[in-house]
Amino acid sequence: MRTVRRLAILLHVSTCVVFSIALAVAAWADEPNAIPSDVQEAIRSRVDSGRNVGIVVGVITAQGTCFYSCGTMTTGGDRAVDETTLFEIGSVGKPFTALLLADAVERGDLSLGDPIDADLPSSVVPPSSGDRSIRYQELATHTSGLPPIPENLDPADWNNPYADYTVDQLYEAISGYELESLGAYGYSNLGFGLLGHLLELRYGASYEGLVIERICDVLGMPDTRATLSDEQRSRTATGYREGEAFPIWANPTLAGAGCLLSTAKDLSVFVAANLGLVESPLFVAMQLMHEPHAYAYAYGGIPVGLAWHMRDTGGKRIIEHHGATGGCWSYAGFVIEDQIGVVVLSNTYADSDDLGIHVLDPTWPLGDSRSSSSLLLA
């Protein structure tokens, strides 16, 4: 990959918002800055050194949400990133997929223990282990036994690996697949992509349409989308890996695994809703997602909710997910007992989880990027 020289000095800004009414309508106010000074320093250092082009962090508490941003939307550019900048969020989109599932359960449309067979086309032989097939809960907890990525994934461009993957290829990949590890944790983009596709089939709507109607419009998140307007594109950061600009990943078939872009402002609303800091009809479904439904024994027995992974550290439980695409990195996490949450977005493929974890658990060292879930084209 070609390398591009980055500017050493980039812009940074700190702002705060408070949730003024239900459904998280934000109003600007002079609130104490909840972004720890060592996190701010680490962010500036990473941008100034060229490790990251831009980073935005949002910290959510009962008093409101504060943002700290540093860097630019493009290498060598002069337009600063901020809480309204759109980034690819990769697998941080998986909790959105799981929320669609949990909401379907709360609506009485299906149960977590329902097998997926009935929702598959008749032409597809359901994946199975002996006489048992996959249940919805297993797709949402990475215990389906499906591989991390489809075995027939063979993109024309590995810099945009899911762009030309078709529904027919998905059906080919899963039809008659022998599940050797059904019930055991194994991180699967294929499984979450299949989950999103099954919800599309059940409701006769696109994945993005379901996310907008049932989550974004409910919570007030206008900038969480897969399809962008011209105005939103003007606020979208270019992603970079090792100095090379990467395209926004298209993911038409496995959208449930991660196809969304969002802003720190929107994701902070999502985290605040998970914490119950804003009123939402989705809160009961979100609580279902927070329960441990499986355990990743190969990773030390980490509890796994619906999409969310749980990290026990510093005497507290962090509920979290990270994501990555070709050129972006994202993290969202929260501690229910402490009523605090955090989002981290960067337009650089560089592990930034530690920034978020340190906000939630100050004993977690900055620079320590031990991840609680595996990452493969996530």
C-alpha cells in the first residue's frame, strides 16, 4: 500500500450537549467536560503523530453528552472532524441488527428460540447439526456454527469485499451447511448478515428501511444510514489504512453484519437509550439484549448478549462492541450501574478500543487494545 505523509498538527474541539426532552433532543449547554484529560491527550498524540487522521469521542452521562474531536476528514485537509461527521461504523452496526430482532420478540412476531427454517426460501436446505437447525438466538450470539465469512466470498475488489456478494451466493453458502460447532461461540459476520436478511424476508422491507423505521426514527438519529444524501456525503470522513484511502464498504446482501455509517452524536443517542437516560419504547428490547445469552469460552468465558459483548474489569461490567472497515474504526460501550457510556469513531483503521474502555474503567491502560471479540472483515 502506498503511504501518504500526514500533517503533524490537526484541529481539535470539545463540546457538550445535554438531553433536554424525551427521545434525546439535544440542546447546547455549558456542562462540565466529561472527557478525561488523559484521553484527550492520547487522542491529540495519535493524531499529531499521524497514527490517526481523525478521532471523535462522545461520553454519555446522566448530566448530558460531551464530545471531543481532533483531526480532519481527509489527510492533509483542513476540514475538522466533529460529532456531526459521518464515519463507517462496521460491526457496531450489529447491535442495531440485534435490536431489530429483540424488538420483533417484544412485538410477539417471533421468539429467540425459533428455528430459522421457516423464514428461509424453500430452495435453501437449512444449515444443520444432525437433526437440529439454527435458532435466531444463535445467530445473534455468534453461536450458530456458521463460519466467520462466507466460504464462497470471492470479491472482485478486496478493498470492498462485500460489494458484489449476492443473495444467490448467500443461499449457496448456507444451503446444507454442516454445523460442526452449533452452540459454541465463533464470531460470524455471515451469521449476522443472515440474521439481517431473514428479518428483511419476514417483514418485506430492506434492512436499512427497518433500521430507519424501527430504530432511527424512534430515537431521533437522522444520520445513521447506509444510503447517504449529498449533504451527508459532504460530512463523511474518508477512511484510511496505512496511509491509503479506502472506499466506503458496500454490503447489500450481508447488511446485518455491518453496513451503516453514523455520527458520534447519533451513536451517543443510541447509547443513552441503552442506558435508559432517554425515554424510548425500545428500552425493554434493549434490556433483553443486555442479558447474557451465551458465553465465549474460547475467550475466557466472556458473556455474550444479543450482539453486545461483556467485559468484566475494574469491578464493573462493560457492555460493548467494536467495529472496523477498510479505513475506519469504531467503539461503543456503556456501564449500566454507573450510568455512563462512550462512543469512539476514527477514520483510520487503527485499534481505538482502549480510548473507550479507559473512559468506562480508568484502571484500563491507554494503549492496551486487548479485544473481547475477534475481528475478521468486521
